[in-house]
Amino acid sequence: MKKIWVIVLFLNFFQIYASSNDTLKCSRGRIDLGFELQGYPAGLIPTLTCNYFVHNGIALRFRAGGNFANRRNWSPYNDNETAVGYGGSVGLVTYYPFKLGHFTAGITTDLWNMTTKWKDNLNTAQPTSGTTKTLVLQPWVDVGYLFNIRNTRLNMGCTLGFGREINVVTIGDRVGEGWMNSATFTVNYTLHR
């Protein structure tokens, strides 16, 4: 909960520098490059992003980055799980102009190549451990707000998302998957308007 309040305060600070007269049009052919930091209860996903506008107010979303998870004892299969992986995303985002920027709504599918180190039976005389490799499919939806920074090609904001982790390929013992929520901080630079 503290992380959400920090993000909200951060966004309010930058609204001082935003101007309703300086909105970037979300028109066909616009390209935004940026960075996202997506947090979810078990970890963080930093990514580089590219939004390519295929129609006015509609963009294809592409992401590439890493996924760093620490499921602690939340997994139904093991007492402790930590995972690291890389992958990317493809999605569709719609933009709705409002005052200082745009409300956004999107649907995205991630694919992550994860390596999970797990430990089990930690409080027994014979603890076990191992490594599992998974290919994770992660569809999710998100909504948020991006506002434009005055007299620049920058926009930034926050989105809230909901989705599911699905282990489609598992090599080794089963590891955690399931429903998840997330908050994402994003910064974009418009290359072409």
C-alpha cells in the first residue's frame, strides 16, 4: 500500500509541470519509446517499451525485459520459490484524451522464460531443493492515466492491472502460478508525432 501512495505523490508532483494546452495527439504513425516498472505482489518486471499507433487513439504495445520474483511461501507447491527470467509482451492500448493527458486501457500478453529455484520441507530433517524451468504465459488487462510533461515530448503515468500467470511448459517440479494484480509506472518519449 505504501508503494501506491509513493507513486501517487510522485505523479502529483509532476502534474505541476504539465499543461492542458500541451497534449500530444495520439494520431496514426506516432511512436513512443519508454521504460516501465511493473510491480506485483511477488516481484518486479522492468521493461523497455514501444507503442506504435496504428489508428487515432489505438496503439500496439511491445515490451522486452526481465521478470524477478520471490514467491516466499505463497506457492502451494513449495515452501520457498525465487525466480528470474526474460521475455516480452505484445498488446493493444487505447487512449482517451482528458485534461492533462490521456486515460488508457489495454490488454497485453506476456511470455516469460523463467528459472525458479525452490526449497521444500524447510522445517524437517530432510529439506529438499531444486530448479525448475518454465515458459510462462501471462495475459492481463490494465487501466491508467498518462499525462504530458509541459513543452516536451515526454509523458508519464501509472496503470493498475489484473491478470494470470500460466505455466504452459514446465521442466522439473511444479512451481507457483495463478491470478495476480499489478501497478506499473511508465515513462515515454514520443519519437514521431
